[in-house]
Amino acid sequence: MTYLDLLSKSSRRCVRAWQWTREDEPCGEYAELHELADGWALAGSVVLSREGTPFLAEYSVESDSRWRTRQVHVALRGAGVSRTLDLRVDDGLRWWRGREEVVQFAGCTDVDLAFSPSTNTLPIRRLSLEVGQGSDVTAAWVRMPDLSLEKLPQRYTRLSPTRYRYESGGGRFTSEVETDELGLVTRYPPAWVRVSSASR
């Protein structure tokens, strides 16, 4: 069973499926966007390597109807390593890992998976910026390959109907991200590019 199978089953509908590849290193991803009865879900499988070690990362991220993160599931395997991460966010925007509250993420509305561009969709859709507008957010960043958690300040500025400037770490990293009409990444320089897509 993959994390594509662990999405909420109630009134689930696959809206779009697509494939990404990385241009800077051997890596690929298959992902889907689902419409749920009360929100949205992103799910995918990523094959990548870190320092010569291959990994398979499978994930699902569920949000409410306003694109605020509600549940995160990640399963990672590679070279005898097996790790999982399960997060949930309550109505008060408190984050929980099992029964333990992750207090440093209180008030955060987005998760950011370091190994996939899928979660850029969450703030892009939630903020609904007009062209020329920008907004600062703080995401719960899931790092690779240890699945450790870190707060990551970010900024999104809408440059055109389908293009955003993404900044993180106080501007230490920037990228002009291109998206489709659903807010899904089609190009994320210098790494990710979408090579195929199909609506359901």
C-alpha cells in the first residue's frame, strides 16, 4: 500500500495527475491532486538520491477547503533505512506528531516537503495573490533524508497570472516558479520541470 492509498476516501476525486523530473540531478516524481469532500489532497511518490544513496519517498498532504494543511504522511525507504512521519493540524493551528505537540509550528498554515515541489501549491492557492502582490509565510519544513522538522520563513510574490517569485531563508534562495491554472508547479528553476500531465 502506498500513501496514494491512504488519502481520505470520502467523495475523493482525482483532478489531475502529472510527472516531474529534476534537471540538476537524477530524480523523478509521480503525483496527483485530489478533491475531497471538505478540502484537497496532494499525494505522490518520489525517487531520488542523497550522497549516492537511493531513496523512495511517498507522501500525502491533506488540506481544508482554504488550502490550510490538516494532515501530512510521509514514508521513506532507502538502503535499509525506513522512516515515517505523521503530522496533523487542529482547528487552532496547533501541530501534532502523534500525541506530542510540535509547539514551534503553532500558527503555521503550510507544510513544505523539501523533496517535492507539490507543496508550493498550498500557499499559492491559499493566498490568492493579485499580480504584483507579495506575502510572507512560515512553513513547517520537512527535510531529507532524516524527515526532521524546521520552521522556514518564505515569501511569495505574484509576477504574472502563472509565475511567482519564491524566496526562503530571508532571500538566501530565490526561484521564479511557473504554475498551471490550478497552482501546480510546471517549472521550478534550477531543478524541477513537469514533463507530462493529465486531467481526470
